[in-house]
Amino acid sequence: MNPEKTYLYLVPTPIGNLGDITLRSLEILKQVDTILAEDTRKSGILLKHYNIQKPLMSFHIFNEHKKLTGLIEKMKGGETMALVSDAGTPGISDPGFLLVRACLQAGIKLECLPGATAFVPALVKSGFPTDRFVFEGFLPHKKGKQTLLKKLAEEDRTIVVYESPHRLEKTLVQMLEFFGEERKISVSRELTKIHEETITGSLNEVVAHFKEHKVKGEIVIVIDGKKE
């Protein structure tokens, strides 16, 4: 293993529009020996679109612990790899952290390429302050969710969280309870896609909207920080 050579690349992939991948990302995907994918079927669509033919290996939250040792040994043996998630940057609410840590512990050089991350466009287009913000990823499904929301209600920085469509309405109602009716909130869905939509207003207004409109697609919620 050459300590100066990069053996693992974390490659961001589009969050919707396939045209949002960078030229460098395409170059890396074409040159590595193996591509580790959260869902090989979804990643296969992207690779086929850009005529990239490389071996795909499944790497997701249910098998990453089991595969770590084998992957590290392969990279020590000279194999180069790219890690991609279904969408966005690996490691941001997606698999990646454990592999990065294992590579660092083994002295394996890695690089993370810049690229698509869902919370960035949602944060910027919310109109809330972007100089200081806190990213919480996906909120707990049950245990600890209300405790966390109570804590976040006192946060004076802009808050960003991810949510799934079938839990959106319940989460917004809980936020209404802890943040109050007038707290400003922005909900973005289907970012970069044909049906992209962002609803911004008071929590009371946004809750009323989504009680009338059922949604699909991944969702980013941005909440204005508490004002004095």
C-alpha cells in the first residue's frame, strides 16, 4: 500500500437531477476499481446514464459492520474504491462514517469530493440566517424525539432536520407544540426534481398546508432560530 495514494473516495451523487454530478466525480467513478453503493439498483441507474461500467458492491447500514474488515484488507492490497449513497454526500445521514474511521485508523488515505447535499439548497432558500446553523439529520422516530424537540425549541441558530413523507405531518404537529404557532419554518421536498416545492411561513400556516396536501419524496425542514 502506497501511503501517498488515495484508496477511498467519498463521491456525492445527485439528490434528484442527474445533471448535478460534478465532472471530477464522474472521473473518479470511471477510474476506481470498485464502487460501494448503498443501493446497487439506484446507483446502477446513475452509472448507466453516464456509461460507467464498474463492479458494484452493496454497502449499507445493515451490512457495513460485517464488511469493514474485508474492505480495509482489499484497499491495503491496492484496490481503489468509491463510496456513494443513494443521493447526496456519503456520511451525511447515510453510511460512510464507519468506513472513514476504519480507513483513518489503518493509515489509508481517503478523499471526500464536494457535491450535492440536500440540506444546503433547502437552508439557503429558506431565507433564514445561514451564518450559524445546527444540523440534526433525521429526528428519532419515537424515544427521545419530544426531549430533543424541547431542547431545539430553545436553539437560537437556524435548525435543519430531515424527515420522511409519512412522518411529516406528525412531526410538524409536535414542532407546533414545542416551538409555538408563530415560529417560522420552511419545508422543502423533491429538491432539484420536476415537482420541487418549498413551503415557508409560520408553523401554524405550514401545518395547515400539509394537513391538506399529502406529500412524496425526501423532505428537509428548516426552522428559524429562537429570537430574544
